[in-house]
Amino acid sequence: MKKQENKKIYTGGPSTSTKDSHEVKPPPLRTQLLGFAKSFTGWIAEGAKIVTPKEYMGRLTLCHTCSSYNKEKDRCNECGCKMELKARMSTSECPLKKWESDAKK
């Protein structure tokens, strides 16, 4: 008989964990790819606009101080996105609502 492993199941919601960001796992790769495809097509449809350098740095600052940020991988453990890219896209927003898309301002 195979031993069952106790794995975290991604529920799609914000993390309420107080654990270190290395212990909070990002969503499964399939979920990340579907989220990226949706975000990317929306960004292209809106004209592929990027945020100002000031807004970009503000977004990254918020990400870098968040408990869900994985510094080694430069990724958000809530959505799995590469923050260097996501923070530039004017249509993207933080899954924890720490910053929003330009369209919602």
C-alpha cells in the first residue's frame, strides 16, 4: 500500500497563514498558466499599456514587504506570478488587493 502524503490544496483565496513565505506554496502550475493566459490576453486587449516607473516601484515595494512574496523566485505565492512582469502590466492587480489595475482607479 502506498503512503498518502498530506499536501496543501490551493483554494484560490488569500492566504491567512502566518507561516514564512517559503512554507506557503504557490497554486498548481495549471492554475498559474490559466491565470497568466487570462491576464495576458486582457492586457493585450487593453493596448498592452505599462505603468509609470513610479507606480511600478510602488507596486514592487508593496510586494517585497508582503508575507506571500517569495524573494528567491521573485514570485507571489498567492497567484504564482513573476512580480517583475506582473507589476508592469497596467491591467494587473494584486490578489490580496494591495494594489489595483489602472482601470479601477
